[in-house]
Amino acid sequence: MLPRPSVLRAAQLVSRQIRSPVPRNTVQRRFASHESTKLVGPMDNAFNRERLAVKQHAKQSTDHSVVVPALILGSLNAKNLWDEHWEHWEHMPPLEERVEYPYQNIRSKAYPWGDGDKVSQAELGRSLLLTG
């Protein structure tokens, strides 16, 4: 049988775990989440001052009003280049058939999943990329 003080101590530990302070801490830390711009005590050293200066500079120099128009202009440019490319391909004559040389389709041993000749090139079409 366990001694009475250790049982009480275990009960206290369990009750602390059940009454977790997590929800209370999130509400309290909500207002303390901003970093202080003033370094005090041992935190006031050259490394931390430089790091704080970099963070403040990044905050001041970041501007999202440049990103959105740049993305829009880049997207329009890519779309125009895409359309020009396919207009160029529409005016070209069809590609000539490639010569199949005897060394191109050599299989010295069977594939584990079969012989590899389940679909012919004629069924697929010569190039799937050019058909769309």
C-alpha cells in the first residue's frame, strides 16, 4: 500500500495536468507577443542590436504594393509568350517521321511487369506533347 503523502502528491500532479494553463496563457501572451524594441540587461549586446536593426529595416523596407503588380505583369508576359509560341508552331509544317534504327528498341531481358510492348507508338500518336 502506498503511503498517504505520495498519493496526495500524485493527485496534485494529475490535477495540475488536467487544469492545464494553456488557454489562459494564450490569452495572456496575446498582448506580450510583440518584441520590445529596447534591449535591457544581458540582452543588450552587439549581436542582438544588429539583429534588431536588421528586423526593423526589413519591416520598414518591405512593401507588398510592388509584389502584386509584378506578379500580374509577369503572368501577362508569360501568357503572351505562351500564345506566341503556339501560334508559331501552328504555322510550321508537321514534323517528319523519325527513322527507327535497329539499335533503338533492344531489350536484352524482359521487364518484371511484362515485355514492355503493350502500346504501340501508332496508337499513342507520334508526340503527345504536340497534340495538345
